[in-house]
Amino acid sequence: MRHKTERSELSRLSVGELRRRRRRLARALQDFEATLQGALVTQGRRCGKAGCRCTQGELHGPYVYVALARARGGSRLLYVPEELREVVRQKIATTEYLAATLEAISEINLELLARRALE
């Protein structure tokens, strides 16, 4: 579910409506322990053994990884075992939902600030 709200839509709402919307969004913020930042990626791999089929382009896998952003740019891959793939997918989805919800709340707060109604 995406919460991104157009600024013009918010400008049509009353201060009371903005505050009610912000409260409703804030109530949806829960389960912070179920977050995992990253993106699922699927890749094939080469093993490096001289006579292996992967040297001819037939890669091993596919394997699932979480791509993790690094502070200095680039990313790191962390292997996800098959039995944890759904859990990892759900945690990444939760993180994306929470980020979208926080962004929507921030947009409402900006609109309230512009009206000098931010408390």
C-alpha cells in the first residue's frame, strides 16, 4: 500500500482532516522489529572449478540474496536460504510500507507547517 499524497490533495483538506489523516497513518506504524532494509535479488554463480558447466555459461542457482546498501556507495549481497525467503520478503515489504507511511506523515506535517497549524 502506498501512501504518497499529492501536495495539492493535502491543500484541499481542512486542518482537522489533516490531523485525523496523520493520526490514522501514525496508528498504522507498528512492528518495527519486523523490518529489514534491502532488496531481494536473484543471481546465478560460477564456482570456479576448471571443468564445471558454469565455465561455459551455465551458472549455478539461481540463488536469492539481499542487496544491502553500503555507506560509501555500492552494495553487499547476503545469501538468503530458501527456508527464510518468504520471511525476508515480508520484512522488506514491511520496511517499505513503514517508509511510505512516514513520508506521508511528513507531507501532512509540511502542509500543517505551511498553514502555521503544526503543533
